[in-house]
Amino acid sequence: DRTHIEPQRTEREIFEQFAAHRDLSPREREVLRFVLDGHTNAEIAAELFVSESTVKFHMRNLLRKTDCKKRSELLSLFDSFRSPQ
């Protein structure tokens, strides 16, 4: 039925659904937001007042929980979640 139109999801809803689906912790969600905005580990560490090794720890967890091997895969995964085919 072509009269049914899916409501548009906001960026916040997309982010929250993605994070919930992968059971991300609050800190992992914070790190993910910075990653999605294109920040480096060093920049994220400075913003969150933690060491770069702490950011790397959270990145490893993010990659593990999303079954990604690298940051670019994570970005692609999020993009595909944003606009499912």
C-alpha cells in the first residue's frame, strides 16, 4: 500500500537506536558521537579529559560490539543504519 509513509527518524533517534541495538555504554556513546563527527583519538581524549589510551579502550569496545575491524567500517555501518534499503 503506497499510502503508508514511514515517519522520518531524527538523527538523535537514529543514534539512540543504533547505540541501544549494540548495547553501548554511556561512555561508548560519547566516544561514538565524537567519531561520527570526525574527531581523532587525541581530540576525543582532550574533550573528555581522559588519556588517549582510555579512548583507545573505548574504541576497541565499540569496534567489538559492532563487529567492525576499523573506524571506517564503523562509520559505514552507522551510515547504512541511518538509511536502510
